[in-house]
Amino acid sequence: MEMKKRIHLELRNRTPSDVKELVLDNCRSNEGEIEGLTDEFEELEFLSTINVGLTTVSHLPRLNKLKKLELSDNRISGGLEVLAAKCPKLTHLNLSGNKIKDLSTIEPLKELATLKSLDLFNCEVTNLNEYRDNVFKLLPQLTYLDGYDKDDKEAPDSDAEVYGEGLDDDEDDEDGEFEGFPELFVASRSSSCWVFKRPERFPHNLCRRGGVRRRRRARRRGGGGRGGGRRRGERRRGGGGCQRRGENRLHSKISSRKQ
């Protein structure tokens, strides 16, 4: 689906000024640029454009109230200087899985005085010697880099991941065990898994964000360079979006109930 059409669908009879969160994951951008998003989204605080084929953020409109920007799994390699001018209140920026190779690419982010969290997981820049120390020196306003602070303490879980963690603790009957999830997402259930009507609209992209957090932890346990190792006791899995943490938990929990 094209980005313009996706934005129109996400509005759902609202005006742009009424929207505070906008998720455009997995739609198609035109020539690697943001399109259909205007400065009429003046109240927007959270924007997610994961895996939409972006190569630049130059066409991002001015979003004065934007705090969290998800740009992971695109092809961005530079041009980040526009963020300071267009998103002056940005606090969280996720650039994981982009084509960022050196520190000079992220140097313009020092103009974002409010930036507290930056994610560069799975970017080539993370392979540089003294990567973490140098980024914290370059961007002294940062509190968390790739989910950890200067003392290697992990950042508090996001709302999305707390949402997912709750699945393990719920012991209610099967009909009510996922009542925390809007019915919009659950279309049908087979004998072994749930099927979502629109996986790309799962709250705050739970599955992808959970997967990034899991891989980050694996890497910090000694997994090595880009991509890292895997979490202790975690099976090796092939690629594919259906293998992310949120979906795995839904699958395993329902399977155990059926046995």
C-alpha cells in the first residue's frame, strides 16, 4: 500500500491535527521519500515508518511536538541534519537496520538537545572500535544508546514491550486471555496460532520492537559484531517476520493450552 493511501486510512475520519500517534509500517514510499505527511499533523507525538523503503528524511514536515520517531529497517545513509529543524522536541530516535556507517553521519544529532534515546542496532557504525564511548562523547545529551546507558544499565521497557510481557503472566481462561488486545487485530484462530487482520498495526509494532530488544540482549552477552549472537537457550530461527517475540509467545501459549 502506498504511503499516501495508508495515511488516509489511518486518519479514520479524523483531521490531521487530532492525530497524536501515526503508524505507517510496511507501506511503500515513493522514491525513498516520505509523502502524504504534512505539517497539519501539528499534534503528532509518535511516528513510525518501519520498513517503508526510505532513503532520506528530507521531506519530513515540521512536527514541533514529535517525541518518538521510528525509522528502523530502511535505507537511510545520511541527511539527519533536518531532524533538528523539523523535530526540535525529539526524545527517542530509532535508526536500527539502516545504512549508517560512520559517526559523522549521526553528528548532526547533537543539535537535538532533547534527544535521550538513540538506537543504531544492526547498522555498520556499531562495528567501529570504541563505538559506544565515542557516540556518548559525540552526543552528550544521550541517556540510552541501543537500549543501555553509559553504565550498561538497560532502559526501562517501553509500553509496547510491557504489553507483550503480560502474555506470559495471564492465567485466565482461554476466551479472555488476550482481552487486552483490541479485537481489531485478532481475526481468527487456528489450532495453534492467532491470525491478525493487520499485523502492521499491532500496538507500537510490538513484534518488531520486541525482536530488536531480544537481539540487543543477545549481542551484549558476547554475540560479537553486527547481528550478534542469540539469547541463551534461544533456538536458531530462520528469517521472517512471523518469528518475532510477540507472535512466538501467542503461538506457544495457545499450543500449550491445546495439548
